[in-house]
Amino acid sequence: MQTACSKSNVSESVSDIIGALRGILACSQVILPVLETPYSRFPNTDRSTVESESQSVISIIAQRQQQLDAVMHEISGLEAVMDSVKDLHQQVVNKKEKITQSMNLHKGLVSALWRLSTEVLSQIFNHCLPETKMLLFPSALKAPMLLTGICRRWREVAVGMPNLWCRFYVEFNTKDWERAALCYELWLKRSRGCPLSLALGHYHSTKLRSLLQPYMTHITSLRLSVRPFQGECPQLILTDLPALRELAMLGMTIPDIPAIGQSISRLPSTMRSLKFIDMRPFFDIERLSFFSPVWAHLTDIQIAVCHPNAVLHLLQLCPNLSSLSLRLAFDQVEPLKAFTHTELQYLHILYDALLMRPLSGLLNALLFPNLRALEARCNASLPHEDVKALLVRSKCPLETLTVGGGVTITDAQRAEYVSLIPSLEVVVDYSSKYF
């Protein structure tokens, strides 16, 4: 009882302790003893003289040992006091942190942040979502899960916003599937019928399929990675998707095309976007045929093509196409018939001039009267004369011309483009390999 009482008294009088210590330390000074002896003044004294006075030297040594023992005792005592002061200091630091926490809590109660309307909070929460094109795993350290742990009202607002819970990455993991499944199902339930955008990793699993089955009619955007299948085709996941509008594929190879193409060909007429994200494999006319009739509905495509006539064939298959991103690798020159596509507004071209025939033949066969943006990225110069001829023939309202990769453009060439279309913005951008 006495010890607890003493600690309590010390805790309540820290300022008194500090004042007392300051007073003691201010007038404290370590006084060094006189350590000089006749022998220390003349260290090279004749040994015979020292031996004759050995008893005197032994007495000095004994005195020094006593002095050393006393100093060591003082050091030990000071260290013990310092440890106690450090412990007391830590107690005071902890006290400060608790006071600060309490003060901040009560400041928050009168903050305008807590009086924001649900509508304003909803707008703020929308901007709290991770800024990335890639869909991420659900995480307690990121919005929206992070928002649910702030306070009860924020949790109610966040849980009541279905659009916060409708975009995420899903993967079947045998190591911790039960825990992951609970998390996925929580997000799916909170989406409450909102259009779903999902990215699927390792998904060749009946368990994952069963989890997603009640929500298949709500999936409007889907990203699939083919690589984890190790030779098995993911066509089963591409069924029962009546609302699907966007499909992105990653890691597909030429042997995958027939099976995956057959599944994609059966997708609903709601489909608007098809992208092969890594711009592989390269398609020719035969490979394109596996995906019919889905081409007719698409407005946005990202694809790699290996023949000029396949590009024209693709444009013919897609009468509603407004945005086309092409990776080209031509190995032959073919006679091409002129072709006009009236809906295309955005054309992005990526090509390796060292691995393909000149781009001129394709450009000379095309006409795009509604083209608004043209982007070209390659490792060599762009056939500027052919590009200008395309713009003249098309009489299009081009707004931006972007070049990148190894493409260079001189001031004179820039001026020639602007002379054709005075409002044209010419951009040189080397920041991206793909689109």
C-alpha cells in the first residue's frame, strides 16, 4: 500500500521533482581528488628508489582503489536514478498522448466535418477511392473499407453507397479461400444491384463460380487473365453475362483463340468494348472470324493485327466502331482497296518499323471523315506525307495528333499539319509504350 501511495504522490508532483532536480544539479559539481604523487611527477624515477619505498606506493594504490570503488558506486547510483527518471519521463509522455487523444476527440465533436450532409459526404467518399485503372483487392487499409472504421455515421453512409463496392479484383486462393470469400461476398452484397466491374485472376474454380453466380447478371465490365489456367481455357466464366459491356483479356495466346473466340462470339449484344490488354496475340482474318458476330456491336477495340487486309476486314466487321487501338506487325505488302469508316473518331497505332513493311499502304487505303484524335507510337519516323494525305482525303475534324516512341516531328512538319487544320493540337509524348 505504501508503494502504491508513493507512486501516486510522485505522479502528482512531477513538476516538484523537476524543480528539485534542477536546483540540485545547478549547485552540483564533481570535485576531482588530488591524484598527483611524487612518483607521478617523475614517472622515470630510478627503480631502486621505488623499491625502497614500495610500502608508500602500495598505500597509494590502495587509496586509489578506494576512490575508484566510491566513484563506481556513485555511477551505479546515478544510473539507477537516470533509469527512474526515464521511466517517469515515459509515463509523462503517455499521459500527454492520452490527453491529446481526448482533446482531438472532443475537437472532432464540434468540427464542421461531422455536420456535413450525406450528399456532401458521398461526393467526398467517391473521391477517396484509389486512383488507378487497375482494379484492386478489397483492403481494410483503403477506401471504401477504411471509411467504415472512422465512425458510425461514416460507416452508414459508406455502406449505403453501392457504387463504392462495385469495382474490385477477385481471385481464387486455396490457402485462405473461406476468409476471402466472406470479403468478396460482403462487397457483392453491398453493391446492391449496381453494375459490377470485376477483374478475375485465378478463377478456374467452381467455388468462385458459385460465389459469383447470383451476381452474373450485374457484371458489366470484366477483366480476365488467361495465364493462371496453365493450358485450360476460361470459356466457362464467359457464359450467363447478359449485361456485359466491356471485356479485357490478358495473356491469351494463338492456341487459345478458337475456344475463347467461340465463347466471346456468344456474348450479348450489350457488348461495346473488347481489349487485349497486352496487345497479343496477333490476329489475321481467320482468327478474327472466331469472334463473329460480336464485332458488329463493338465501339471500342484494342487489338494486335498482323496483315493490312485484316485491319480493313476488322473495320468492315465493326460498323459502329468509334475508338480503335492497333498494334501492327506487317510482314508483307498487299494490294488494298480504299475503305471509308464513317464512325471512327479515335485511332491509336503502335508499330515496330523494323519488323514490318511500311505503313504507307494501309494509310493510303483509309478514309475517316469523323476522326478527332490520331496517335502513333513507333521506333522510327512516321510517314508524315501519308498522314497528311489521309487528313486531306478524310476532311476530318481532327483535334489532336499525338506522336511517341521513336517518332520525331520537326517544326516544319508541325506547321504543315496546322496549316491543314488550324485548330489542330500536335503533341509529342514519350511517356507511354502502349495506350
